[in-house]
Amino acid sequence: MKRLIAEFEKQRFVQLVFPHEKTDWVEYLEEARENFVEIVNAIRKYEKVLLVCVDAKEAKSYFQSLENIDFVEYESDDTWARDISALSVEENGEVVLYDFVFNAWGGKFDSHKDNALSRMLASYYKKKMRSIDFILEGGGIESNGKGILLTTSACMLNPNRNALDEATTTQKLKEFFALDEVLYLRHGYLAGDDTDSHIDTLARFVDERTIMYVRCENEEDEHYEELAKMETELQAIAKEHNFSLIPLPFCDPLYYEKERLPATYANFLMINGAVLVPLYGVRQDVEAMRIFRDFFKDRDVIGIDCSVLVRQHGSLHCVTMNFH
């Protein structure tokens, strides 16, 4: 018996990687660190946090309380924990960590330190870890915990990852996670996204049978047509599998240094007893929070300003990884 554990299930801890001077955050390092501290402080009220950092003493100085935070020293290339960390898989009732290859979203950046991170942390996890010779990022897949994987063809079938055809990729994913089905979205993207359309920027399982997804209603926006086609795909999937769909608003355009940023409410994080929602200082923030509160009646809903995070083309979910 094997399955890829869903994020909405019980967690042991959440891992983050603290920004340092050799990351792309260097131009506004203090702003970025303040953002990470806010995220860590929100999470540690509900569960343990593992913070990977270059200098533990320095990182600790940013926190008024160290309760529920463990610090491990390691110099990473960057801070996208979702994509560089191991995945929690249940094998015969035990959690085993799967360490896939990370190549910085198709060789776009240096990644050798990030790729080695999980192996370095194996002793902290105190779980069996399997190293798998297949390029896969945590942000590129969504599990409902019951044998269904949701992903995008733009990412999973991109020749800059494994250079395999769809049938072979699907078969490998089914074998890795004992899946019944792999569902590919053929449409949907965000301007400014470096990941080749990670699913966690577009559509997410919030329980075994419910998917939240971004919907663009502004016909003048460059995303309108592609996201409308993605919505049609999701409607077909929902009909076939008896899933429910919950649309999330699409942010007004955000820019940094004249570049449009991939701001998305789909990049939320579910933790024990709460859900953290990325906010961007735009008018849609209020509606997004209402939607999350309406659905997550058994969890606290906490908004986190991610307008600094998104300058580096990621958001809340991208910088965190949940372990079970």
C-alpha cells in the first residue's frame, strides 16, 4: 500500500529556507527576511517549523521567541523549499521521504546546493529517504491523497525536465506514487512565472474532492483566454470525477521594475488547524479571504502579505514544504 500524502492531512512540521546574501533576495534582504519571519511565526503557533539557514545565530536574532522552531545550518542556492525538498509518501502505514532531482525548473539557475539539501537533512527527518532519478518539483504536483495527481503538461512534460513522452511520464508517476490517474491541465499560465506553470500557482486540492483554482474575469487581461480554457478543462475533470470547484479571484496586475509578477491566491499553504493565504495589497484580497473562510470553517484563515515574495516570482506555498 503506497500513496502520496495530501497537504490537507496531518503534518509533522513545515520547512523553510531563510534568505541569505548569496540568494536573489540580496537587493532587499531585510524585507524578504521580515516576510519569512512572519510566515514562520504564523506556522509555529500550529506546528513545528524547520528553518534552514546559513547562520543559525543570526537567524535566531530575528525572532522574539524560538518556540516550535528548529534551526539547521546549510548554504542553499535559493529559498524555494517547495521545489527542493523531499515529498512525504506513505508506504504500508509508514512515511517515507522521496528525494527527486531538482534542476532549477529546467536548468534556468544554479541548483547543485539546492538539489543536495534533502540528503543533507535526512538525519533531521528521522525517516527513510529514497533518492529517485527523476526531475520533479513539489510545486508541480497536487495530490488528493486518494490516488489522483493533478499537474500541468507545460511543466511535467517539458523537455527541459525529463525529456520523456506523456505515456512514459504518466507511467513513471503512477509507479512512484501508486496512482490511479494523472490529470494534466493543458492550459493556464501566469506572466512572470519561472516554473513553466506549476500547478500550485493555478489549481489546488483542498480536500479529496474539491479543487480551488484561479479564474480571470477581465477580458482585457492577457491571461483571460488561457485561464478560461483551463476552467473548461477543470469543469470536465470535475464532472468525470464528481469533484467540486471553487474559483479564486485573479489579482489586478502587479509589477516590479516594469515586470509583471505572478501573483496568485492559489499559492496558499494548509497547515494543522489553519490555512495561510497570500495577499498582495490589491482589492481582490478581501474577496479571496472571504472565499477561504467560507470553505475552511474548521481552520483559522490567516492572511500573509506576500508582495515582497512575489518580486522573485514565487509566493507563500513556494517557500514552504510540509512534512507528514
